[in-house]
Amino acid sequence: MLENRVAIVTGAARGIGAATALLLARQGAKVAVCDIEAELTEMVSAGIRAEGKEARTFLCDVSMPTQTDQLVKDVVDVYGKIDILVNNAGICPRIPVDEMTEEMFDLMFGINLKPIFFLTRAVANVMKPYKWGRVVNISSTGGRIGGIHNTTVYSGTKGGMLAMTKTLARHYAPYNILINAIAPGAVDTRMFENVQTDAREEYIGTVPLKRMAKPIEIAHSIVHLCSEETTWVTGATLDVNGGVVMM
Ligand SMILES: NC(=O)c1ccc[n+]([C@@H]2O[C@H](COP(=O)([O-])OP(=O)(O)OC[C@H]3O[C@@H](n4cnc5c(N)ncnc54)[C@H](O)[C@@H]3O)[C@@H](O)[C@H]2O)c1
């Protein structure tokens, strides 16, 4: 259980982030539900509060360090500390190699990778004095083995995230801040809707469990890495993918 823990979940307006925010709150954590989508984010927070749990909406563009610094300050102002950070916000526009622009390249690295450094650093500075912290970065099978379906740049952001997870894990280990990554396979969220039906069916055919995941199935693994009982795992990548990649 996570009573007295304070968690930030980014990209929590829907999909994996929304499921994670709900599950952390059900475990007793106070949850800062963070996204750029005001209405959807408030629906998630309100849904959690309707269950008698604690959650508040924090609007923040994770690609902008000025905004993530402010997010950390605002969460500390409201809840007094931060124990858990789930770096989940991400975008995956599927763009063929020859159509990729510099602007889109920078946008994808800005949203998917930049907060893994800047937001994690800001949160870790709050965690340090308490000598307790959990950070979970949401990568992808694309970051593990390379991407498919026009995800060249996306897979680069997710692979970079895995290297940074290990380096940050070493850096913050003296403060008992454990930093891990999860590499999901295909999950049934809006992000996977832009994959055409035949490509989707072909992909599912390659998954040993023969289906996509539901967001809650990824959330359970995230919450496991955030738990009080997870004390000896840091710098690891957990593959949560129905068996499609085994490393
Ligand atoms: N769905 C999949 O198949 C899949 C597979 C592997 C990894 N992932 C990863 O899981 C994470 C969650 O994805 P999802 O499938 O739930 O997708 P989703 O599109 O449903 O949710 C992503 C959320 O991130 C938010 N977001 C986007 N840009 C943001 C920004 N600049 N600042 C703050 N929030 C922002 C969106 O508003 C949205 O709520 C992503 O990092 C994604 O790369 C997803």
C-alpha cells in the first residue's frame, strides 16, 4: 500500500497514465494528475476523488523545463513532498523516414525524452532529503529492439530513455531513489489507433498472448515498481508485452 506517498503521473488524461493514476490512488497515494488536456485531466482527477481517494489536476507541458519546474513547486506546495514520479507522457506520430521534419523530430524528443532528465532531476531534488523515491519511465518495445510502423524517431526517444534510466539510477542510488523503466508492447489506447487494421492484426499475430494489452495491465506493473516492497530493483527495464519481446 502507498498511504502517505505523493505521486506525479504525467500524460494522465487518458490511456496508461489515467489507469496508473487511478491505481496509485487506490493504493492510498495522493496523486498529481498531470497533462496538457484540461478537461480530460480533470475528469480523471474527479473520478479518483469520487472513489474517496485524493487527486488533483496539474496542467503542464512536460517538454518545457520551466513548466515542469513549476509543476514540482506546485505539487510540493499542495502535498508537501513527492515520493513517486511516473514519466508517462508521450507522443507517437507515425511518420515515414522521408517525410520526417526537423520540427517534428525536436517535438518528439522534447515530449518523450526531455522530461526524463529535467523533470526527474527536479523531482529527485525534492526526494533526496527523504532518502526514498521511485521513478518509472514508460519506454516501449521500440526502444528495446527498434520500432515498426514508421516509428524511427519515436524508437530513438524510447531507446534513449532506457540508457538515461540506467545512468540516472546510478546517479540517484545513494539517495535510495530507484529509477526503472517499463517497455510495453501494443496497448489499446488512442496512441495505437493510428495503426491500420491490417497492420494491427499482423502485429497481434506475432504476440504469443495473441492480443493487445489493456492500459490497466501496464499500470499494475508500474505500481509494482513504485511499491514499498520494491526495494532492490533499479536501472532495470521491465518488458510488459505479452511475450512479443523476450530479453
Ligand atoms: N499504446 C501503446 O501501444 C504504447 C506502447 C508502448 C509504449 N507506450 C507509451 O506509453 C505512454 C502512454 O501512452 P498511451 O498509450 O497511454 O497514449 P495516449 O495517447 O492515450 O496518452 C498519452 C498522454 O500524454 C499526454 N501528452 C502528450 N503530450 C504531452 C505534453 N507535452 N505534456 C504533457 N502531457 C502530454 C496526452 O495528452 C495523453 O493524455 C507513452 O509514453 C507511450 O509512448 C504506449
